[in-house]
Amino acid sequence: ATFKGQAAMVVGAGDGAIYALQPRTGKTIWKYQASTRGLNTTSVIDENGIVYCGHAEQNATDTKTLGAIFAFDGNTEGEITEDKLLWKLPRKAIGRSAGVKLGDRVYFVDDGAALMIIDAKTGAIVGQKKLGRSMFGSPVAGDGKIYVAENSGRFYVLKPSEKGVDVVSETRLA
């Protein structure tokens, strides 16, 4: 990614933090401590430098709550604290799947294969769509659609709609 003209690698780490690092030096540009345990998901970064991510572990600021989806402005430096988040949705288990951003929405599939459609600016949940029982893969966006393969072999082509998504196609891969 690029933040304020500076190249960056954005990674989730074993310490539960998300880091932006300078690729050539490894110097930390910013850090957000999302969890007390390791993160396995990839962040989505839009053209304005807004970072969207989720996890399914203990929250760093509330260890009794598992999982969250959140957004913050990556055009910063140093420690990103909870009060600097643009929004946060706790109790959302996004532990194995990266999100996608399409238009003014971000789409995350939780570990139980429920697709959540979220207003990228406000964090409001626009809609949800159950896609199966278990998710290990990440959705892909292209041609104005979202492509999702669920763990049991169901494959969906989804089209964003006013209240969420419409199923354009569903099949089972053998």
C-alpha cells in the first residue's frame, strides 16, 4: 500500500497487532494492537488509505470479547489507539477470510460462512447472507460482483443490491 506517498507493507502479526512497515528498512510506520493473540487475516486498504480488517481472537481492549471488524485511517504514524478507529464492530469472528471492498461497502465472511455487508464509511451493517457452515477462503471482487467459495464446495456469484447481495449463481464444485 501507499500512505501519504510512502510505500508500506501491511501485515497482521503473531502478537495480535497490525503493522505498516517500510519495505526497505522494516521500520514501523504505524501499529494497531487489535488482539492479544495472533492475526491470520489480511487487511483491505482502499484508495484513500483507509484500512479495513477483522479477526476472531480476544480483543486487546476487552479480552472477554472474541472477534471484531474495524476500520482506521492508515495515513498516520505511531500507535493507533481505539479512539482513533473510524468504527468497530465487536463479536464478529473474521479469523480465516480477508474482506473485499466494492464501491462504498466492505464485505466480510465470518468463520461460520455468513457474509456481512458493511457501509465502509459508518460501519453500519447493511445486510447479511448465510453462505454455508464454514469459511476458510476469501471472497474476490470483479466485474461488479463478488465471488465466494465456501468450505463444503459451494461457489457463489453475488451482486451487490440495495439491502445486501443477490445470488446471481450458486453451484457445488465436486
